[in-house]
Amino acid sequence: MGEAMRLVVFDLDYTIWQPEMYQLYSAPRLTPIDSRSNQALSAEVLEEAKTKKEGHVLTGNSYSPMRVFKGAAFALNEIETMKSLGYDIQAAVASKTDEPSWAQICLRHLVINDNGTTLGSCFKEGMVEISYGSKVNHFERLHRKTGIKYEQMVFFDNEYGNIRDVSTLGVKCYYTPDGMMKEDWETAKTAFGIDLTSSSSSGGTASSCESDLL
Ligand SMILES: [Mg+2]
């Protein structure tokens, strides 16, 4: 048998969310969806821009409020489901974003489902690595903290340079140039032989999780 998937690592800017922090003009803040600047937002944008505060989105004076890519929300929901099913799996962040404090605001407020699960709550203490330099360094730190082998890690990033660097460690890396898609997560699960649909114990939980998102 191959290795188990034990650590799922995500880039933030344009992998988990859009726009990127460098595209914001100010720290993201909660604004009501019925305010003048938000009135033209489509239902699809509002769905991806949900925050834990009902009727509010996070705006950083950009062309768009902060939005979570559907595929990222899907993967994080499934990881939460897998944890509840007893899988030894966790999620982490490896980011070089320009505005770490703004990213922390997004992690605190953006949600991944209708239950109000925040992005930040998907990552345990110490599992959010934000710093400059090669992402190899981020992974070395995550490896030291968790003891998890590189071969048991998965990484999603929209920049090919990061994918190239981190794959030298033996991490399974997936390039997500258009933001994380559900297919990217499915491909990674297949590579590790994970099939949640075939498990009778997981069927109910996994499908109810899915219906939240669709
Ligand atoms: Mg990125």
C-alpha cells in the first residue's frame, strides 16, 4: 500500500481565496451586503463571499469582496468530515502573502459552509505558516512541528515556482492556476487511494457535507 494522506497544505492567495492581498487597498473589513458598494454583487459571488456575520462580506476596497474558491471550501469541508470519521489527517497553510495581518482577518471571518465554520478553524494552532522565502522552508517547519513525512503531504498552489520547489521534497503537489477546483482535490484523493463514497460509514456524512456546498 502507498502512503496515507496526513497533511493537506494550501497556499492562500488565489488558491483558497481571491482577490490576492496585494490587490487590496486597505485591510478587509465587514460591510453589509445591502450597502451601496455591494448591491451589484451576483448570487454566486455572495455565496463564495460568506462570512460568519450574516449579511456581511469582507471588503478591502478592491473590485470584489473576499471570496473562497468553491474547490477549496469543498476540500476543507471534506477534511473536517474525514477527521470526524477518524482519519488521521489535518490541514495547514503555506503562504508568502504580502499582508499577513490582513490574511488573518480573512481566516477569522470567511466561512466554508452554512454552519459558519471559519477558514481559520480548519487549521490547528501553529499550522498557518506565513513568511517570505522559498516554500521549502514553510514545509520544513511543518515537517518539524508535526513529524509527518513529506510523502504523506499534499500541496495546492497557483504559482508554478512553488510547486516546482516543494515537489523536490517528495510532497505531492498540485498546480491550481485558476484557484483551487474540486477536481484538484479529487485528483489528490485518488493519488492516495482515498474514496469516501465507497465507505458505507462515511456515505451519509460526506453527502450531507456536499449538499451544503452545491
Ligand atoms: Mg498564491
